[in-house]
Amino acid sequence: MNRREFLAVGAAGAAAFSPMAAGMDRADEGGREYFEWRRYHLHTGSRKNLVGDFLRDAGIAALNRIGVGPVGVFRAMYGPNQPTLHVLLVHKSLRSVEKASELLLADDGFGGSEFANAGLSAPSYVRVESSLMAAFKGMPKLEAPEKKGRIFELRTYESHSIKAAKKKIEMFNEGGEIEIFRKTGLRPVFFGETLVGRQMPNLTYMLVFDDLADRDKKWRVFGADPAWRKLRRDPAYRETVSNITDIILRPAAYSQI
């Protein structure tokens, strides 16, 4: 796979529509969406904004035209010194994931761009990591917040076995943990079971908050909720999570999420 194809597969994103996207925007059975999470490792210095600038000026629009989206673009509020850009792409079906590269390269705004055709001596980014997730049946579609000026929390729960991972997903769906989130004021954006990616098996979900103070307050309410305390004591759901990774993100001004 060449660099252009690799970027195109990961660039998929936003809910817009064109003849090229015909048949791709139909949801899979049950209306479940698929989420592609990409982490771009960027250049330093004058080239560090190449990915973000392209997404802002042309890339997101091209993604919208092929029926993938919305596109979320985020930066970590703290973390490694090397600059990174996080991109969330929402697909309506696995067919969309499969065809995104082909359709993007056929789109003049993407395939014909200087960014997509960057040479070996001047690549547009250092490297990119990707994971593909299937939405939980308890929340089959992404719920993008309307309010601006907010922060997001991305949490990944790793499990020591596939069985344990499935039980944790069951805890969110049939066990009622998603409903407890909503009742206590936690606002989910998506829940996804990782199909392909690192540190598997795992699930990943995203929450939105007004600010860090709002985040701390909402988590305290959740932790004290009687229904949550009862659920966490349920023997069926013990020892399902072996590690938790947590990151706080701020959306770019042009992010669609």
C-alpha cells in the first residue's frame, strides 16, 4: 500500500453526500455505525500543521462528499512532546470502510491535492496509527454534541481475554451501564468495540464535558450512584478490565464533532 492509499483509507469522515457515495451511506443491519480512530504523528517545526490544514481546507469536504462522517479532529490537552493529531471518522457500514480509499482518490479535491501526492522526501506526516471499532448495540450511532467550547474524554478498556471483553461490553448494553451514564449526567459521544487495532481486546468510548471541572463533578456523581454501585458488585462483571487508558482532548475549530 502506498502513502496516498494509506492516508486515503484513514481520511474517511463526515455526513455529506454525492453520487459517488450512493449505496455507501446505508447503515448496516440494526443501524450500527463504524468508527475509525486515527492518530497522526506530525512533523515538528513549519510542517507540523500540514495534516490539520489540509483537513480544514479540503480534506473534510472531500470526506463529506463520499458520505463518511462526521469528522472529528482533536489535539491532546497534555501528553508526549511529539505533536499528534487525533481524527475520528464515522462510517455508516463496513462497505464504506472498504471503498473509502478508492472514492477519495477519485475525488479531485483529495486525490489531486499536493498533500495526498506528497513525495518520499517531503511526506505530509511521520506516521499514522489506526483502529476500527463497531458501535455498541446499546448506542448504535454517534451522538455529536452541539455546544462549542467543550472538551472530550477518550477512554479505552483493555481486557485479558475475549470472553472478559465481551462481558464488559454486555455490562454496558444489557447490564445498563450506558443508561446509568446518561442518568448521572455523563454525556457519551460513542461506544465502540475494537475490531482491528492495538492493545486488543478492548473497547473505547468518548464522553463530552463543558470543562475539566464539569468532568470531575460528573464522574463523582456517577461513582456515588446506587445503581452503579450495585452493578459493579455483580459477580458476572468482575475482573473484566485489565487496564484503562484515558486521554483528554480538545477539538479543532473546524472539527465536526
